[in-house]
Amino acid sequence: MNWKGFVKRSLYYPLRQSVPILRRERPEGVCMWPWRGLVIYCDLDTTCNCGTSLKQLLTGNVRSGIKALWHGELYTRIRREWLAGRMPYFCRGCPVPFAKTLNGYPYLLREKPELPEYPPILQIEPTAACNLRCPQRACDQRLIRKHRRKMFMTFDEFRALIDEAGPYTETINFYNFGEPFLHKDAISMVAYAKKVNPRTFILSDTNGHFFQTKEKQEAIVESGIDRLVFSVDGATQSAYEKYRVRGNLGVVLEAMRGIVQTRNGRGLKKPEVIWKYILFRTNDSDEEIQRAEKMAEEIGVPLKWHITTFPPGRPSLRFRRVEDLPQGIRENLFCEELA
């Protein structure tokens, strides 16, 4: 399928012609993603940025290689339109360039970017499958399965991607939708990417349920991964399971503790283990927050807070904006969004 076919498959398929950018709140600049990053789904389809679970903004696939796509017709046209000061037709449904944070519009570049041979940032989805059932549309496994030709990337496919682009890659985000470590070869994938390019910074986001054994805790430390983020939204099982449906808080906390102890016992500085806590109306009480802070200190991990605006009906009522946060929480934000 050519690039026009992928655009027609987009739920955000807009006007065919680009028009001058008219948003008054938008500062001068171009979106960084067409020059900096590429997201690869588990079935090898691609999108510009973190995208969506239902693949609304497909840019192609990498079955013929990353370089062919990266320098292909669609990406060339997108870049040309951005540089001409027009909103590319393909980007008209994407909110990412207009995401305002405490740092302004961090995805916009003011100066003309240079085009590298390969994308410096790869976000690779080893699997879209997940053991939990978090109640938001982007995580709905029934919908995700309808928008994936398959749910697991093979190790050979991953190796081909890394063999081609790995030597040029600065960062690999080893996650997208699904639980990455549900893939039986996930740790081997990380280790292989590190072997090809030890300078690549590799990070992943996990719900933590697949590090229950000492063997897996040792394996992830030995893989060379640089950062491991545990998504744990609550300090008691009753609060945690409201969003992380089917999750077991005790299992995840012990997994974090085991990895930290293994790392420290070997005198290593990585992986950096972070506890990410999304604030919902079911876990934002003072008691829950204070309990989480004590638990994180006991385990030996930094606790980072995250404000969200979705799914509907679940975001915190106390902390809707960064300005609403107590100083201690505001200084430890995981994502400074929607300031």
C-alpha cells in the first residue's frame, strides 16, 4: 500500500491540501517528530509519534527497511510542508505539536532541523497484548486486536530493525501499547539492542508483573537497560486495582524491590528504577499519597507523579492542573503536562 492508502486508513484523514497554520496560540516552529522519531508497532506498521493504540495516523511500515520509509515520499512531503510554514494535511488530526507543558511547546523546534540518516529515537512495541485491563479506550484489548495484524513482533523482526538502525539510534523506547515484558523474548531484545550499540539509551514502561522471580530480576539488570519505569497508581490494593484492573500491588512492589536489591548488590547504577504514579480521583487522598512516599523511600526508588485528563470520569478532582499540586509533588512530576 502506498502512502495515500495509509492516509485514507487514518481516522483523521483531513483535507488533501495543506493550508497556512492559523492557530494563534501556536508559536513559530516545526514538529520535531518527522526529524527525530519513529514509532514501530508490533506488526511493523509505523506512525510519527507516540500515536494511538488504534493506529489513526499510519505513516507506512518497515518491512522494506527503516531507511526507505524515513526518506520516502510521505515523510518528505510532511517535512517540506512544515518547513514552508504550512500545516501538513497528514498532521491535521494530531494533537502532539500543540501539547503545551510547563516548558512551552516542547515538541516544536524553532530552528530548521537537520535530517539524520536514521531516526535518533525509536519507539518499538514488542507486543500490544497486556495482562491488565485498564479502563480506557486506548488500552481496550478487543479494539487493539482489531487494529493489529498480529500481537507480537518476532525476535527476528526486532533484530532486523536493530541491525539496520541500531548503530545510529540515540534512544529506544521499548514500549508503546501493551505490556512489553509479556513478550517471551523481551529481555533478550533489550540485551541485543545494547550489544549492537552500547551507547543507546534504552528505557521501558512496565506494570511490573513479569519480574516476580529472582532469575527475571537478574536478567533485566544484566540486559543493560538504562531506565525501567513501573506504573503503579496506588499505595493500597483497593486504590491500585481501580485502574490497574487484574493487577496485584504486592507482586509489583516486590518486583521493584528485587530489581533494586539486585542492582545495588552488584554495585551497579543502572537500571534506574522509577515509580510512576498517575493521579486519579480514587488514589489522590493525602493518606494514599503519604503512604506511597514512605513505600518508595523504603524500596529505594524515586516517586514521580503524573497528572492526566483521561479516561473520562477518572482523573483527579483535587489535582487538575500543575498549579493545584503541593510543592513536594510539583517538584517530582513524571510528565509536566497541561500546565
